[in-house]
Amino acid sequence: MMVSGSSPFTPAGDGLRVRLRVQPRARRNRIDGLVAEADGGLALKVAVAEVPEDGKANAAVIALLAKAFELPKSAFAVVAGAADRRKIIHLQGDPARLMQALDPWLETLRMTA
């Protein structure tokens, strides 16, 4: 997968790939901003209150992102790192439209960081 250094979003066929760094067992569900990865890419830093057992934390991550991006939970799927803190989520949809919709959200996130 090609890594984009300025965004956690990468176009991928029928949607976008979203790089995440997840903190389970947090006090509350939240998106904490962007974090640099060892390979030079960026990931969304996400915290969820759920424990990392039986897919509970992954479900909480998807619910949090669906609410933040204002998209249905059914559009999200964990494609890498299901049992890891570093995850890649596939967001199904037209990549250009998704990027157009998510760029303003990402800029707001950058400004609050």
C-alpha cells in the first residue's frame, strides 16, 4: 500500500484506507488527532473505552469513525490489524467523493491539534 505522509487517508479501489493507532480501555471514546508513524506516514489517533476482546474495541472504533465522518457503520471494515493497536480501516465509497468530504474534517482536526 502506498503511504501518504500528509494524510491518514489513502485512495484504494472502491474506497479509502484509513490508518489508525488505537488506544483501547480509554476513559472515553475520542479522536485525539494525528500521529506520525515510523514509516513516515500519518495515522489517526483514536481512543475507545471498550476492551480489545471479541472485536469489541474494533466495533467501538467503527462506531466512533462512522459518527465523526457522518457515514453508516456498514461502510467500514477492518482490513489489517484486527488484533493490533495499528489498524487499517477500509471505508467503502467513491474515493474522490470521500476525500472531498473528509478533507475539511481533517483540516479541522489539524487546527485543533
